[in-house]
Amino acid sequence: MTQLYAVRMDVALPPGMDPAVRDDLLTREKAYSQQWQRSGHWPHIWRCVGQYANLSIFAVESNEQLHQILWGLPLFPYMTVSVTPLAGHPSDIALAGPDAG
């Protein structure tokens, strides 16, 4: 059964990081994240305006799968990550069906 998680990722790269190392890191990060997006396990990613951060939704099979995805991120050593498990809301008309009133 697929489990949904909201994950906020705040990135803090070292100010003096070598530009070539930084560029390589960002290229690898983009490729890795897009691989998971294409698989359907990372269906949404949004920027947090004015911050080096994103809010993402993950659809995974287990806590362990989410853990492995996050730890595999090339930027993970430079991130603060907050994970919130999600559950359906009883007032969500999408979950209640078309005749819910």
C-alpha cells in the first residue's frame, strides 16, 4: 500500500564550496530527483519562495523506502529534512466521491 509523506528539505551549502564541486553536486542531485519523479515515487516538488528549500510529496511503499530515497540525495549531507506522514482527510471531496454533500 502506498504511503504519502510531505517532506521539507532546507539546503545549506558551505559558502566556500568549490564551484566545480558545487556544479557537479547540483547536476547529480537533479538527475537523482528526476529519476524518482519519473518513477512516480516523488509526484510533487515545490520551491519555498525566497529560501533554498523545497516541499515535496512522496508516494512510497514504506518508511524504509523513503529513508533510502532521502539518504541517496547527493545534497542530503547539506540538508535539514522534516518528514510528515499524511492521511486522507474526511472533508476531502476527492476521497468522499461525487455524491458527498
